[in-house]
Amino acid sequence: MWEIAKKDLLLFRKDKKALFLSFLLPIVLISLFAAIYGGVDGKAKSKPQQISICDQDNTSLSAEIISNLRNEPALEIELIDFEEGKKKVLSGKRTALLCFYSGFADSVNQGKIAPMELFFDDAKKMEIGLMQKALMSNIMRFVGEKGGKAHVKSFINQKYSDLPEEILDEINRDIDVEFSDEASTNSSFNSELTVTALSIQENIRWGLIQAVAGTLIMMLLFSMAGMGNSILQEKENGTLKRILFSTLSPYSFLFGKMLSAYLVALIQISVLLLFSYFVFGLNLFFNPFGLIIMVLSTAFAATAFGTFIATLGSTQKQVESIYTIVIILMSAIGGSMIPLFLMPDFLQKAAMVSINYWAIQGFYDVLGRDNSWMEFLIKPLVLFGFGLISSFFAAYFFHRRIYKEYK
Amino acid sequence: MIDVRNISKSYGEIKALKSLSLHIKKGEFYSLLGPNGAGKTTCINLMGGLMLPDSGEIFLDGTDIKTIKKQTKAKIGIVPQEIALYNDLSARENLLFWAKIHRISAHGLNEKIDAILNFMDLADRSNQAISSFSGGMKRRINIAAALVHNPDILFFDEPTVGIDPQSRAFIYSIFKALKDEGKTILYTSHYLEEVEKLSDRIGIIDHGEMLMEGSFEELKKKSGLKESISIRFANIEDKLMQLLKNTPLIQSSLALGGSFSNEKCEFIGNKRSEDLSQIVRLFADHAVLIHQIDIQPVDLEQVYLCLTRTLRSS
């Protein structure tokens, strides 16, 4: 068995294409996904959304709102004519057009519905969703403040119109003081919701962890597919038949193949984790013992699964197609390509049938989450289970579909 | 050494072997001849213990193949039709792998491999990947891989397919050396000249049945053929060629594997003087100008063709 593994490792070392696919490509992909998820330096920012603003009101209030929006880093503001602004949105050059119609400031000051409108590119609904927070918090702060003051004043003047004029003036002055900027800053009514990210240690780069774990498991499955496919390669070039003529048992051949694939998987995972540690500063020492368990279990599940798929087909070409479909599907639903939280509920549940899901969740645990050992261990246990079941079926189909051909 | 008793093997509906028996003595060079699909490779697969017969028995060195042990399997070396090696590994790496697969001790293994590479005239290319080898060199290393564990029994399944005459001549010398070493060899090939020169005995199989078995001389005697008469003559027209081909004399030769063209006739018969005079008379009657007449003993190819045609028609 060891001789088969040793020979395969030697062949793997000499196969430049396999080395590229197993190490260089995953490194490139990890770097790419890490950049996408903002994990490279932990401060990566996305490109600001380009918004056109048409100020038909042209008052100090609208100017103040626009000035505040200009200071918002998530937005890039451009003042524009209404028709031109609409054209730019329709042509996809701008995400949205915000229009303050004339009478905007008056309506706000009178506590009425302020005439303003946001036009957006229907094809960019997602971007609108992302910039909504920056846009709305700014506008609503002003509208709420000015509109609120006007509304309170109007209510007091109408309700208590029989009060002496001096008292009403004093009340109005008090309202002005209460709604002034200084007062608003100290007011508990106007305080914004404080948002604090909770994690067991500071500066955990979840984007980087997602990029590393997701890419690592996807590329590992592709590598193991290549290793598994070598069983059929040996069948096609006649070396399997020659081996079966020797004193070696067919199962020693199969498990020798799995052993070499397992060793390659361990090396691949280790190299990719070390790359992420040295280049991106991924903390591998958050739970080192757990990390070792994850590496061993993920490698085992991927190896056994790759071997199992190889035994399903009759030719290399046939199996290559099966691999491509299965791995892409598993990676897509398992969270390798898209983070799970972005998926609908039913897909998040379906993800559990994939190796990717359990591996990614396990790596999240050992690289940053504060889970108990029991909560964590379920993930490597499921992966070992995947591995054992796949190994059983690999042996079954190897005997039934490949070895039996010679019988 | 190899005792095959009434073995039958089917693949689904196809009967690959039908109650085939053969016995190969220790140190004997036995060739199995037959057309493609005759059952030669199945026979080798069964004798090598790769598969089991549906019925019948096979004994290798006295051991029933059904209860074959690792020690008995280690006595077998097989050279398959295809180059069953790892292209990206060097000749030495390939041989080391096959030696270890046969559980050969590492002690002195490098020296053994050096000796085999020398024997195969591949010592100077030992560290090069075999993907860079010529067809003939690949065939030689394919044979070498079957010799690394020094087996007593060798199965060669068409080991010289697709190589140039020089390489074939070299491989022929390897077979001769192995035969002289006393190896028991089962050999299949479509190159009957090699078979004729190397074989102690020859078995002819077709449709999974042993048609005939014996030494070349025995087979020649059974065929009744003695010599072939090769006649070269001035080019004749197609019409005349057809006329001559349809005569009973030429028809009988064609039935035994002879040939007839516009300028050459390969006549096969079993009564030399009588045949020769009849041919000369036939050609003279039709005013065909004879240029040259050669009389040679029949070779294995002619005997094989004659026997298979006769046996098939009967």
C-alpha cells in the first residue's frame, strides 16, 4: 500500500499541472477572495456609490443636507440637472438620482411631507440596499429635526392659542433651544444606535477566514478529484492490470491511492494556511489543536469523496464531468463561492449536505469563534463520517465496477 | 510447470474459452497462436491468477490457481500488450516501483536494477523519463519491469507490437537469453518468424478452442506442407490472371494459403516435383514467360494459415 502511495507522490511531484492546480491556483484565488471580502488588510473599502443630486429647492436646508452627504465616505455626490440626472441613471452611469423639489425646506419647516424623490437604476437594487443606510440617516436627521420642531411649535400654538402672547413666545424660544444642534447632540431622543461587533478577540478578519476556508476546501476537492481520477488512468494505461497480477491485493492498491491523496491533501491545506498566516496574517493559533483536527478531518473527507467519485465512472472523461458538476454544486451551496448568510434559508439548510459547509463552519470555529468543544467537534465528526461513508462506497464500487472487469 | 485442464470462460454471452487444455513444461518456450479475439489474452489472464475460470483447473508449479498464494504469484512475470508503465517516471524509478510491488528486498536492489538495465541496453537512459523513450526502448523497459523480481514463469502478450525491425531483433535476443536461462515462457505474437525460431511448442487456438498443438516440425507434418514454390513471371493481363487463378491447381494452392498476382505466384502444395511440373505446364499452355523459380521449405506462417483454414473448413 505504501509503495503505491510513494509512487503516486513521486508522480504528483513531477506533474507540474497538478502542482499548479493544487498550490498556485488556490493561492491566487485565496488572495482574490480575501481582497473581495475585505480581508487582506482588514481595512479594505469598497468603491463609493455614485449619486446624482438635483437641488430644485436651492435653500440653505437642502445645501446643508447635500454638504453632509458629501462627507459620507460611502457616497460620491454630483450635483446635476434633473433631466440629465435621469438620463445618467437610465444609462447605468449613476446608481441613483436624489431630487429635492422646490418647497422642500418650507414643507420641512412646516412639519409637512417634504417633496423629495429618489430615482434609482432598477438593475442596481442591491447597491441601493447597501447605500440606503448612509443616505437615509443623513436626510432623515435633518428632516426629522426641522420637521419635528415645526410640528411641535404648530401644535402648541393651535392647542394653547388662548395663552398670553409672552408665554407663547417663551415656549417657542424654549423649543428652539431644545431643537438646536447643541441640544440635539446631548439629547437622548436623537442618539443614534451604537453598533458594536462582538467577537472573542479583536480584529478577527472574518472576510479573510471566509476566503481561506471557502477557497481551500473547493480547491482541495478539485485536487482530490485529480488524485482519484488516477485510478482510472491506471486502468486505462494497463498499470492497474499489471499491479493486479502482482502479489498486491486490489484493496491495497485502492487504499494506497487514498493514502497518497490524503498526504497531498494534508500538504495542500497546510501550505494554504501557512500562506494565509505569513502573507495575510491569519491567526492560526486561536485554537491550534482544533485546527489540527479540522485539517485532518477535512483532508480525509475530501480524499475519500474524490476516490468515491472516481469509482463511479468507467472512463476518465466520464468521471471528470461528474467531478466538475458535483464540486461546483457543493461549493456553490456549501458556502465556498458565496458566504452562506447571503443565501436564502432553504439553501442554507441544503448546504449541510456538502463537505464545504462543515469544513468552512469548522474553520470558522477554530480560527475565530468562541464555541464550546462540543459545538465545534460536531463539524470534524461529520467530516470524518463523510470520509468513512465515501471510503466504504469507494471500496464497494471499485470492486464492483473496476476490479470486477478483470474477473 | 503450467497445467491447464479443460478451462472455460465466458464474458456474458461470449464464450472466450471452451474447455481449453494445455501443458507447459519447466523451461519450455510455448507460443500460443490465433487470430485476434481467439482467447489468447484471456488464457494469460487466467493463468496469471487475475481472473478465475468458470470451469476447469489451472495449476502453476503444482498449486491450484484458485488457492494461489503470494509466493506462487511472485513466480509470475507478465509483459502485457500495452506499455503498462508510468511515463513520467524514469526507467529506474519504474523498475524500483515494480520490484517493491513484488516485495523485493531493498538490499542489493539497485545492483539488480543496474544489471537488468544493462541487459536491456538501457543503462545510459536509466534516469530519463520513459516518455522520452522510442517505441523500441519502451518495449524493452516494459519487458524489464516483468523481470525485476526474477520470476520463473513469464507471460508475454504480444510484446513486440508496433516496433521497428532492429528493436524487434534486439528483443528477440532477450527472449533467447531468457529461454537459455531456463525460464518457462508463454508467448503470443503475430510475428510468426519469431515464434518459429523461439518456440519449443506451439498451440493454435481459435474461438477459444485449442485447434492443434505441437512443435513446428510436428505442425508442419500435420499440415502436410513441405515446400513453397515461388514463381516470378512476365506481367500478365487481369483476364489471364483470373483464368489461371480459377484452375483447380492454383485454387488448391490458394486454399492452403498460397497467393497469385499479375507477376508472382506463391504456390503451396505437398508434392514438390509433381506440383512443379504441373505449374510449368500450365504456364506454358498459356504462354506465360517464367523469369524465376524458388523452392523453399514452408515457414510457420504458411503452416499456420494452412492448418487454420483446413481445421476451420472441417
